[in-house]
Amino acid sequence: MRSASRERERDDREIAKVKMEGEEDEGKGSGTAPRSAASTPEVGEDFSDSAHGTEVVERQITINPSLSFLRRLGSCASMPSTSRSMRRLDSMEVEASKVAGMGSGQKILSMGLILQLAFQSIGVVYGDLATSPLYVFSSTFSNLGTLTKNDVLGSISLIIYTLTLIPLIKYCFIVLQANDNGDGGTFALYSLICRHAKVSVLPNQNSEDQNVSSYKLVLPSRQFKISLKIKEALEKSRFYQNVLLYVALLSTCMVISDGVLTPAISVLSAVEGIKVKAIKLENNIVVIISVVILVGLFSIQYFGTGKVGFLFAPIVLLWLALIGGVGIYNIIKHDIGVLKAFNPYYILKFFRRHKQAGWVSLGGIVLCITGTEAMFADLGHFSVRSIQIAFASAVYPCLMLAYLGQASYLMKHPRDVGQTFYKSLPKAVYWPVFVTAVLAAIVASQAMISATFSIVKQSMALGCFPRVKVVHTSAKHIGQVFIPELNLFLMLGCIAVTVGFKDTTKLGNAYGICVVAVMVVTTTLLTLIMLLIWQTNILLAAAFLVVFGVVELIYFSSVLFKFVQGGWLPLAFAAFLLFIMAVWHYVSVKKYQYELQNKVPIDWILALGSTLGMVRVPGVGLVYTELSKGVPCIFSHFITSLPAMHSIVVFVCIKYLPVSTVPAAERFVFRRVGPKDYHIYRCIARYGYKEVRHEHDDFEDMLMLSLENFIQFEHQSVSHQQSETDSSSEHDGDGSSMRVYPAKVMQPSGRTGIEKNLSKQRSVDLEVQEELIFAERMKQTGVVYLLGQIHVKAKRDSSFVKRFIVDYAYAFIKINTRRSPIILNVPHTRLLEVGMVYHI
């Protein structure tokens, strides 16, 4: 009895404290500092309909699912009378929040933490780039015949200035600045353009999405007319939007092709070194050893990078130290005159002598920058400064020394060009370097495989890739995922390529196309960002495009010349994948347009009454739909096909925004559909393109807690709007008003029963109490998932091409991919599906 009494007294004190804080906050007026987005609700009115004598209001609110019920009750009495705008997160806060132990309040990374991230990035980011010395010279001089010293000096001079121009200047100092709240890659560039020019491939975007704190916008000023013209051209032209989309998809396809070729060429080139000691060893044995390593590599992908990732940085760092030290040894021992290659005059002499053959050899030179794109693609796990420090202080100098050392050796032993790397090793360090080379090749392959998984996950989020199972392998890094179907595809592709080519020179011909194609896309998108978002001087933007674009196109033309010798392979992979992605995206957009055109009128719902013309049984029904506004047509099919409907119905829209992540506090947006006694709501669950959804139990808990938050905040906002109007109200795309209010909350000691808390909070309206109790009881009764099993068919009057795409290509892809319940993590024991045919 005493403990219960003390508990009641403590709760009364906490509630009184909340009320006092609310009164103090009301007295501060508009001078109060802005609150964080985590505690800011958004309330708005979507439509009203008095045709039936009843006001029908659909209200919207963004809630913090981490608030307990007691905090929400406490905030009811402390709602301030002044409207305030949401606080935007600083980019450094976003970057710092990705690092364990760093909160949003710390804006500057310490030098110690930056150096720690720089060390870790060496293993994750630079594995592919660091292993390129294994095969560059053998691919470069395969068609040049007898080598001279000037040939070697010309080639090493090309390597020096290629490494300096592309990875160092372009990526380290320019491309890394174009990050999307700390994330990089093709989709980061594309999402930046989509947000600023409204050219997103996602058709269900709403104006309130811009209130997400990671949705930072820098609108072009009127003084910068070029930026405005580009923005208007992109928004008005469907052709430009499609070009932009398919450029991004092409880059994605090339990255996936890279995921097939990188493990094959890295492992095979490392294992080939054993032939230096075992001269009589047949090449087929080398291929078999490589295949065994590849099978083992793909077999451990399920466990994720995090399980063995702590070994990556020491392995690659040891590898860089070895090749750098061997490079110094070779320069001193063989020919220190190789340092003359820093004079670009030898590049001119090289092309004068070899002409077309020299141009073709650029296809081998370009392999020295393989893996450069990872500097930008893997930025999300590190910081800009850490990536720059790691490359400038360790990777760049060690690679320079390694290439100069091999060139120095070739000037004395030009006939060893086929095995330059291993032939140039001192006998005393051969076996340590060989073992480290194999380990480094595995690390390089692992990094590329993980990047492929990540970019496919992002493609799925944008509706451009078929549904596949995504397994989250790390609780710390959202980008570390595993995709079983893709893992099998990559493994079979790697084995086929290794067995089919059996030679790193032929693989190099295929590999170069993927590398250069992605770089060309990055240059194109970044130039657009310079003009549209950064509002860079047009002369500087043109200089960037000309310098880097011309260099990369020259390299691209060279690798295309080797189309017959293996260059066709990545193009075939890319064409196959691009067809699949284009078909899936096309039909997905058509499905959404069909649902939008055939949504159920609200008058039809009102005519059914609060019972919906059927029995309302206890429980919560989650009706999944792609519509973010309106009642989906599948709901009418449920009503006409089922004998009963749940007492609470929530239309759930899983929506991916063109941002990398959405803070958990801003995940859900709720609206009410119809009068209160209908108990019908709409929930929009917003995710970034890098995020993976929670398991169904966690999702249910957050959704229902957010629903209770919504019911409470809705009651407060209605009474507030009736008492005053405010000039700072915003409007969404339908012309409905939106208001933003901060909520002063307290940290509770724990959550007790809802009925107990409600009895102590006398300021809450009785009607709201009853609705909250009703929602909690319905949740305890059970939650059921209602999904539509949609079959898409082309209309009878459709063209042959459209019927082939919809009825055959899309149907075949859909049959061989995962079903919606699996992707949505819906438990089969609580799943109810109704079939429906869409004629598009």
C-alpha cells in the first residue's frame, strides 16, 4: 500500500511539473529558441465536405514515436500558444550522428576521431584502388610489342597524372563536397537534384516531406538566372527527367557489373603470382584456386562485413606499406631515372611513337584508378576529412612508389611485362607479399560486393529494382545489407567470368568500361549540381566539365575499342540489368497512376456510415497502399469481399523519400479520414533510400504509439486553431493549411497502465481519453495486415510492345522475385490478401 501511494505521489508531482513547464513556456512568447524537429508536431486540415451535413476532416501530424504515453499526456497541458518553424539539422550534425558516441549537439569532429575514421576507411574504401598495381602494367603493354625506356617513362607519366587528376583533385577536393547529408554515390547526387528541381521518380511525393530535417534545400536565387533556367527546364520537360533517371540507372547497372568483375580480376591477378615460383603450374590450376576462393568469399556474405571488417584496415595498410617499400627498393636498385616521368613531355613522346596503339593502351592505364568511385560511394560511413587524409597521406604516396618501382624494374627487364609486379619483388619478401596480396584482393572484393548490395537496396527504394530480400547485417551501419538473390547472381557471374576469360589482361579489357562509365556519370551529375544547387560561376562549371569530361571520354573511347576483346561483357550485363530496372519502374509508375485515378470517393465511405455497412470486429486492420492521399480502390474490394472489418482501420503508405535517411522522430505522418466515430486513419511511414524497415513487431509498436500521439495532438491543435489564427501557417500541395507547434515534454520514469495515467490527467478531454483507451484495447486484441494481391494486365487496345512489357516481361520478373508480404516483413499468421486485377 505504501509503495502504491508513493508511486501515485511521484506521478502527481511529475504531472504538476509538466504543467508548470508548460505555463512557463507559454509566457516566453515568440522569443523562445526554436525546438528540435524531434519534438515538433505538424497539424493540418486536408479537406472538408459538408454535403452530408457532416464535417469531414483529414488531419495530419508528424509525431515522435519514442515518446511514452505519460510524456504525451504531460505535453497536453503545456502546448504553447505561439507557432514555430521546425529546426533544420546542420550537415556536420548529420555526419557526426553516424559515429558511435556522438550526439547531435557536437558539431565538430575531434582530430583523434577523424584519424580513427581515416584508418578504418583504408580497409573499406581503398581495397580495390590499392590492389590495382597487380594488373595495370600487364594490361597496358599487351599490344605494344618490344618496350623501350621512353615507353615505360611515357606510361608511368600517364599513371602519375591520372592518379593526380582523377582521385586526388576531382574526388578528394571536389566530388566529396557534393554529399547528401554525409552520404555519397550516384543516388546521393540524383536525390540532391530531385529535391531541388522536383524531378523525382517517386510519384507519391507531398509538400510536407520537405519538413524532414534531412531534406535540406538551397533554392536558386533570382540573381543566378542559369540555375533558374535549368530548374524550370528539368521540371517542365518529361524527356529531361527520363534522361536524368536513366543516366542514374545506367551508372547503377555499371556498378553491379563492377561487382561481378572486381572479385574476379582481383583474386585471379593475386593468385597468378604463384606461377612465378611454380613455373610448371598450369593456368587451369590457378583458375580452380581462384574459383575456390571466390566461392568461399560469397559464402560468408550472409554474416556481413562487420564480423570481419575490423581486419580490413590492417590488411590493406600492411599491403600499402609492402608495395611502397618494394617500390622504393626497386627505384634505388634498378633505375632512379624513372623519376623523370614527372615531366609530362614523356607523355607526348609516347603518343608520337605509338599513335593509335598508344591510345589503345590507355585502356590499361585507366585501371590504375579502379575503385576511385568508392571514395564517394562509401562516404556515409566516414567523413569527408577522414577520406581525404587517408588518401593523401597513405594511399596516394604508396601507390606512386609502387608504380614507379615497377616502372624502374621494367626499364631493366622489359620482357617481364606479363608478371611485372611479382617479378619485381625481392626474393626475401615474395611469400609475405603473395599472402598479403591474396588477402588484400579478398578485401577489395568484399568492399565491392557490399557496395553492390547497398546500391541495389537504394534502387529498390526508388522503385527501380524488383523486390528482393534485404537482410540487415549490422546494427551500427545502415548501409551494410545482404541480398541473397543478388549474392547468388554475383557468385555465378564471377565464376563464369573467371573460368571463361582465365586471364587478367582480358578481364582488364572488360573491367575498364565499368570504371570509366561511372566516372563519366558522376562528372555529368556533378556539373548539373554545380549550376543548379551550388550556383557556381558558369565558367568554373564549364572548366570542370571540359577538363574532367574530356579526359574521361578519351579513356572511355579507348576501353570501347577493346569491345571484341572482352569489353562487350559489362555492356551486356548493364543492358540486361537496365532492361529489368526500366520494365519494373515503368509498370510500378503505371500501377500508381491507376490507383490514383481509381481511388474511392470519400462520399462513398460516408454513405456507408460509421459501420461501413458491415460488422466492425475488435482489432486493428492495417491496409497497405501506395497512395499517400485518398482511399485506395483495394479498400472497396475488401469491403465487398469480407463479411466484417476491424474497429480501427489504418491506411499505411510506406514511402521512400529522396534523402538518405529519415530521423526516427519524423518517421510517421498521421491523418484522420472521415469523422471520429469511423476510426479510420492514414499513416505515411517515411524512409530514406538507404534505410531498411524494422521487423513487424517494432513497426506495430511505433505505429500504434504514434497513432495515440496523433489523437492527443489533434485534440490540442483543434482547440488552438479555434482560438486564434497565425500568419506563419503553411500550405501543402492541396491548399490545406499546416501549422507547426513545439511540444514541451518531460522524461518519464516509466510507462504504467493507460487507464491509470488517464485518471490522473484531468485536463484531457473525456472524449480523447475514451478514444485513446479504445485504440489501446483494439491493439491488444490484435493487429491484422490487409494486402492486395495485385495482378497487372495491359489494356486490350495496347500496342504489342506495351503488352510484351506488361504481360510477359513484368509478369516473369514478378513471379521470380519476392512477394510483398515478405518484403514488408508481414507475419503470415496475421495476413489477409484479396486479389485484384489492374488494367493499365
